[in-house]
Amino acid sequence: MSNKAYSDSSFSRRSFPEKLSFTIAIALLAVLISLIFYSWFTQSNQPPILSASFGQKIRQVEQQYYVPFTVTNKGEQAVKSVRIIGKLTIGKTIEQKGEQEINFLSRDESISGVFIFTHDPQAGELDIRVTGYKLP
């Protein structure tokens, strides 16, 4: 058996389209690896900063009031199992309390949802807050 076939450069025997596609694939792989390293080195790794707010437009359907809300993660880390509590206080009494859970919230992402109350939110004071989260 002769190894003469392997002594010649097999790359030089390839056609131009094969050489071109191989070169493009290597270049794309190098760019991808560079971007991964760049994102690792430039991340500040700031912990999650979560905020929640109610929307302005309350919708009433029959005896239910649909109150939109938005939760935003302004930090650099993603979170999962974000818990939000919405509370309606009329006078000094907490008339209703609702709880929501968002499965996943990546960095710089906002997610909207709706709380449903049976009392008119415009007759009292609405309060919303994030009560906790888990790190993925």
C-alpha cells in the first residue's frame, strides 16, 4: 500500500467552489467565536433589576376590570419564575389581591400581562410590585 495519495495536498485538488465554501465556513466560524468572546468580556454582569407598572387603559367587561401591567428586567442577567403581586386598596381596606408568575425574563426584556379585578380600580388605589425571582 502506498501513501502517495496522501502525500499530495488534498486541498489543492479541490475545485474552486469547494475551496470557496470551505473558506467562507471557516470565516463564519471565526466571526462567531470572536463574537462569543467579545460578549463575555464586555458584559458587566449586573444583577437583575426588575420593575413593574400598571398600564393606563383599564377595560371593563361585565363586572370584571382588566388592568394591564408590564414587567421589565433592566439588569444584565436573565431570571425565571418572576412573581408579581397586584393589589387594589379602596379606602384603607385591601379589597383584592392578584398574583402572577412569569416563567422567564431575559435581560433588557419587557413582558406584559393583565390582572383581573371584580372591584372598580378607579375607585381606589392600585399597587404592583415584584416579590421575587429565581436565577436560571
